[in-house]
Amino acid sequence: MIKHGIDQHFAPVTETEATRARATAFGSSMTQFKLPTTATTTLKNQPVGFDRGNTGYPKTEPRKAPPCSFWSTGSTASGGVAILAAPHSTLTNIQPFHEDNWTTHWMAVTARQDSDTIVIVCCYGPQDHHEREQLYATIRNELTGNTRIYIGGDFNCTQSPADRRHLEATQTRISKLALLTTTLDIYGHCEGGPGSRNDQHTYRYTTASGQARSSRLDRWYLTAPGEQWKVEVHTTIPGLPADHDGAILTLTDVSRAPRARPEPKLYHSDGRISKHQTEDAQAFMLQAQEQMDIAVDDTASIEIWERIKTDLQALLLRSKQNARAKMTTNYRNRMRAMLKELRCLETAQWKTAC
């Protein structure tokens, strides 16, 4: 995940055969939805929505936002890889990069940062050595000619003894990865010996002798122009159970003057409103899952998923309005009852005085 300054985040999501849900963004867990590949009917023109009825409020339509999520899928059960961008990111014009050549093991997007164009790559190295070497060769061919490049993901190999604590392990053959980093003038995301890299190990395992070991399989590579923007790299524990930790790369624009932002004030919503929204969202997602289960192909699933995200945003806003309207009505009724009781007491007091 790239963390740009304060309000810009990118999370490359990888998936192994053993762990289906390993990605975490912004410190919260993510829910994985499986895209079905076979079904009986198409839902291209069938809307997905949820309405609580006529409440007196006008229907709220969410603002059309540019796409922020990109992922690659395959014909097998593997979910592929993905790149998730925060909706309020300072990056603009996020577009797929060489989308026709995406596989379940790599993908890339381009984005504009002021006047610069950057390339962000998500990579998941295959378990097989030959397939992994072929993947690195493919990435090298696709990225030739670009300047600011950030490659992140699970490479499933180490480049030096400093990247692993199991010193008895043999050095993995990584000729293509070495050629990739040499051709594009790419650097690893940290320098130094084992002392400066142990805290960046992301994969932990137990050897045959029962010893606990770890490796730095998840890491970042960046070109020399992108090196100037790097602030730090650290690991994070995912919100869902996983065998890998996350590797977060923080960037900042060196051409801008540093500024300190005050801590934002948090105004927590009323518990009754949150409960109302949760109930509506659960009912909506059950209905949406039924629509996803009968989609005819991946294209229909993607279209339905995009509509689900838009409809869910409108649903949560309408649900909050409905909950507040209900609370306001309850307050009015209680005030009327109190005023009526007060008038009765005043009348009784006046009659007693007479």
C-alpha cells in the first residue's frame, strides 16, 4: 500500500493459493466478493437497489465518481491482484496500464500527480521458479520507457540474506528480477544490513526443526525519480487473519513546502442511526448477492458490482435521513406530550387558586 502524504493511499492486493483474503487498507478489513463465471440469466438492464418507502425526502442520487478500483481476474478460482485508490486521493486520471496484458499475477495503473505521470504496479510472484522468472521478464518489457515507477507486492523470493532469518536456506535464483531492477534503474525500498530490515519482514513461518523464521517477501521497488518522494516504509498487521503482513510505502511531494495539519475533529454518529444503516445495508447486500449469483459472466458481474457500490452509497445516505426523520418525529411527539401535560398542570393550578 502506498500512503501519499496525508490523504493519498494505494493498496496493492495480492492473493495466494493458501490465503484468499490477505489485503487490508486504511487499517480496516476488506470483504472479498467472488465473481461467478457461470449462471443462467443476464442482468445487464436490471437495476440493483433498496428503498424504505416514501418518507417525504427526495430521492438522493450519488455524485458520479471516477473509478478507483482496478483488479485482474483469471479463469481459475484465484482472485488475481488489485489496486485500490482512496476516493479522495490527490492523484487524478487513474487509468489502467496495458490492461490487455494483465494476468492473475500482475497489473498496473497510471495516474497524474500535478504535471507528472506515475506508474503503479501490483505483483504477485508465482510459486514456480520458471513462471516467476517469466513474470519478471514480462514486467520489464511492459515498463520500459517510463520514469516514475512503483512496484509493490508479494515477490515470493528474497534477494539477499538480509531479507530472511533462515540462514540455512539456499539463495533463490532471481536472474530475471535482477535484470528488471538493473534495466529500469530500480532500487529496493530500504538499505542497510539485517538490522535495518528485520522489522520489515512480512512473512512468518516455522521450519521443519520447529524454529520460528521470517522473510521479507512483500516489498517495494521504485525508480530513481520516485526515490525522491519516498519518506518511509513500514509494515502493518492486516485486519483479517493472514500469513503475510502489509508493506506500506509513504510518499510526499518534495516540491511543496511542508505544512502541519491539525487533527480532524471526529463527530460520531448517533447509535440509533448507525443501527438503522447497518440493518438497511445488510438487507441490501443480501439482495445484491442474489443478483451476483445469477450473473451470466464476469462482465455482467462487474457491471452489477459497480451499480451495487453506487446504490449502496445512496442507500446509506437515505437511511441516515430516514433515521433522523424518525428521531425528529419522536422528539416532536414527546415535546407535544410534555406541553400538553404542562398545560393541564397550569389549568389545574389555576382552578385550585380560584
